[in-house]
Amino acid sequence: MNKKEITASKVLDRVLVLEMVRVTEAAAIAASNLVGRGDEKAADAAAVEAMRKAFDELYMDGTVVIGEGERDEAPMLYIGEKVGGAPGKGPKIDIALDPLEGTTITAKAGPNSLAVLAAAEEGCLLNAPDVYMDKIAVGPGYPAGVISLEKTVTENVEAVAAAKGVKPSEIIVCVLDRPRHSDMIAELRKLGCGIYLIPDGDVAGVIATTDEDTTIDIYMGQGGAPEGVLAAAALRCVGGQFNGRLVFRNDDERERARKWGIEDLDRIYLLDDLAKGDCIFAATGVTDGSLLEGVKRRRDGRMTTDSVVMRAASGTVRWVKGEHRRA
């Protein structure tokens, strides 16, 4: 660990790692009130407000580097917003967050909706603009460079299969179920791969590659760039490989990227480009999914939550079961 990483560890030590779970728990509980109600905006707003209030209980001087949008686009938790209960006094922490990853999922009571955040020392998380990103990810245990966005879909599958010691047809790939992925899905079908299509929630999709119980080997496809940074922070904690490349649909999006200091618009970002140094990743399930169970309301008024918190410096993964009683 270099000097900067040691400094980062000391900074994050002052913010209790488990306290970050309190933040995601608060957002998940708030959003769970609107599961299946068909109102995406209301569910997202509830999660955002609960997360913001929970941050105010933490002793830190936090800055949102990935949030609900830019200052002129979001009412709260916007990029650049200050959070935490010790502005100018507490440790300086950069925060990437998605108070409700899977708003449509929540509104329709689908699987894998999460409240998610990542935290790192100031300057250690990429300020990714709110644009699309081409992504490919695998879990730990593979040789460096086994995947690359410079390779074709077929080349990536064959490389992972060779490293795993199986046929390409035995590889299972997680893909967002979107029309833009039709050509990629057709190529995967031609190889005989198993395809795990998800309706939303690509942070959970990327993390699934790290858990052998999911049987998912590779995540591929195009999703949000902010979610790419969150997923990279999780992989940073538990191991794995990630490639990301920003995708711009118009000049306005290119200008937005330049505003946040991104000059090489064709760059392929590796894991350490997106999240470096010590990182904390925390997530709480809103609805049941492959990673976590959703919020459950019991008949006696109790609520239970299922969360995970990871830390890069120690390589620790903690699974946290919470029980909450109403006042």
C-alpha cells in the first residue's frame, strides 16, 4: 500500500464503515414504502431525502461526486453538494451514490432494487458525467487483462472460458434487457452462452460476477456511467476486473464530460481509473434480489433489512441484518 492509500485508510477510519450501512438502510426503508405503487419519481424522492438526512448524522465533510444530477437538474444530492454533519471540520470524503438503483424495478415490485453508495478519500472516485458507458466485468481469480473493450464479444467470452477451463457455451453472461443489446445477445446466443437478462439494476449485475452462487461469469453491456463507478468501487473491495468507456449521444453530453475534466472521450477506463485507494461500498436491498433481500415489514411493526458493506483496505465484506422498530 502506498503513502496515499495509507492516508486514505486513516481518513476513512474516522468514518465508521458500518455507519455507511445506516445511510443505505434509511434510503431503502423509505423507498420500500412505495414498492409496487407505480410511482418511480416518488420512490426515488423518498430514498434521496432519507439518504441525505442520514448523511447529516455522520461526522465527515463529504462531497457528492456522483449523485442525482447536476446542481441545475436535481433538487438534492446533486453533483457537488456537501453532505455530512461536520462541514469544514470532519475528514474530506468523496461520495458516489444512487439512493434508489432501480426506480422502475421498485415501482413495479421487480427484483434487485438497491440503495447504494461508495465512499473514498477526496479525489479517488471518477467524476463521471451522467451519460452511458460501455461496460464489461468479471469477478476475482482471472489473469489480468482477461477482458477488454478492445476485444469483440466472442473474444471476451473465449478468453474467460479458456481461463476458467470450460467451453464458451458454458459461460453465463449478465446483460441488461434493452433493444440496444440485440446484436450482442445474438452473438452470445451463437456461442451457446447462457444469458441472464435483467430489467434494470446493473450495479447488482456487475457485483453478481463476484459471487459464485449466482453462476454469472461476465457482465456485458451499456448502462449508466455513474453506476459504472459504483460497481467499480465494489469490485475494488472484493477483487475483479472492469472496463468502461463513456458513450456520448450528442454534443451536449460531450460538453458535460469536458465540464467535469474529461478530455479523452474515447478512453477505456480500468478499475483503478474509476475507484482507487481505499474505498467503502455499501448497499441495502429494497426488493429481493440475487445479492440481497428486500425490506420486510412484519406484523408486529418491525422492519428487517439486508445489507452488505465492503472495504478495499482490509478486503472485508460484512453482511448486515438489521431489525428496525417504529417509534
